[in-house]
Amino acid sequence: MDLLRDLDHVDPKFKGGALSVGVFDGVHLGHQKVLARTAERARALGAAPVVFTFHPHPMEILRPAVAPPLIETFGQKLELMRRLGIQAVVWPEHVERILSMSPEDFLRRIVVGALDARVLVEGRDFRFGARRAGHADQLVSLAAAHGLEAEVVDDVVVDGERVSSTRIRSLLAEGRVADAARCLGRPYAYLGTVVEGHHRGQPLGYPTVNLSAPRFLIPAEGVYAGWAEVHGRRYGAAVSVGRAPTFHAHEPVTVEAFLLDFEGELYGDQVTVEFVELLRPQEAFPNAEALKRQMADDCDRVREILASE
């Protein structure tokens, strides 16, 4: 898959096809439906399916104080798009200038002028142009005026509610990682770098990896069953999100994972933790032995849950 930065010099092989524009925050089931349809329309045209997206999130540029935390890295987003058949991703330079364009200017200068798209595929809640002034119905009429087709894809509904990035963030904030996974079409994956911790797990027989991932969304405090991917291999994991209440820690919320059947040091390495199911809330134990017994129970439950997947 090609990554395009310069809108003034787009390879002709990526013009004249099907295009989808959006942040695609999380590449959830709704996004996947749009992207799969984009690839389908492009095949029918004998052209390339192309996505125009932003990174970081536009709110990081326009209103950084209220920008949402990440559901995925840019690399994770690109890989998900590639799997859905997208052949090129436009990641534009001069984002501020593009975000300031009116809906009409964006369509005329970017969609038609730079990318010469023949078909534009978007979701029902699509917004575009400065201050998100453009909407899906307006897109259809504007596109027709420029001689291209705009197809609006219906929402994906899970449990009677529309799938959205906002809903997924809310579910994760409540610890409902299994429900979030059903909206994402996969477990929520937290990608972090292994950093030095307090080594509290080592003397208990449960050494953990402590993960740092600035700007990544952290699920609700609790203990979870999950998977950890290390150097291309997957291990079952008991994942703790919290502040170590047994040790009376007054620290920021951290993510740490005990990897089942793993031995070795990982400091400085990247580890991806997938959250599968919430086991229990965080709690303080009367002593280290009580905590150790609970950790043993947690690991047994993790094995049971992962074996049933």
C-alpha cells in the first residue's frame, strides 16, 4: 500500500477511482463497511481504491485540550486499511490549510482537482469542510454538480445502537472491553513500550511488563484477560489497569501485564496487549500473600477464558 503526502504530485494510477475521506478513528465495523465498499467500487471501475485521512486526529490541531485519546496508532490504522483492500492512503501535508477549506472548496480542489475521483464513498455521519459544515446529503448534491457519484453507506448497528468511535471510547472507559470488541470487529489493542516499573510482581512470582503509550486510551481500572504480542508471538496475559491499591500507590493509572508461559526481559520493546474480558475490579488486599493467591486465581481464569475463544 502506498502512502501519499504531496497532493500536487499524485501518481496517475491512484486517480480516477473510488475514494473515501475520513479520520477513520478506530477503523471500527462502520468504517470497515465504508472501506470495503470503496474497494468494491474501485474494482468495478478497474481503478485503485484510495483513502484520504488525517493523523494526528484533527482535534489535536484545532482543539488539542479536548482531543480524544487514541484508539489505535497510525501504523495500526494503515494495516487495517490494507487488509480491507485499500491500495493508497493520502496523508496530506499542510493539514491546517485543508481543515480550513469550505465543503465546496474541499470537494473541488482535493477530491476532484488533486485526486480526480469518480466515486466518493462515505458513511451516514460523514462531515467535511471547515467547522464540519458539510454533511452526507450535501455531499451527494455537491458531488453531482462536479460530475462524480457520492455513495452514502448506512450505519452498522450492534445491540440496537450505531457503532461509532465515541461509543467505543465510552465502552472502554466502563471496562466493557468485550462489547467494544464487538463494535471494533476485534479486541481493543493497546500498543505500548515496556518501561521500568516498581518490580512488585517479581517477588510474588508474577513479574509484569509495564507499558507506556502516551495519548493511548486506557480502559477502566480493573484486571482483564487478554493476549500479548511480543516479537511476533502471542501469549495469554493477565492485564492490570490501575494504581496498585494493595501497595497504597498514589500514581497515575498504569497498564501492566503478566505474560503466561513467557520468560525474558523486554525493556524498551513494544508489546501489544489485546483486552478480551474484564475479570474483576481493582481492590486492596490485606497483605502480599492474599494478593498472590488472587493473582493465581486470575491467571487460572485467564487460561479458561482464552481457551474458550
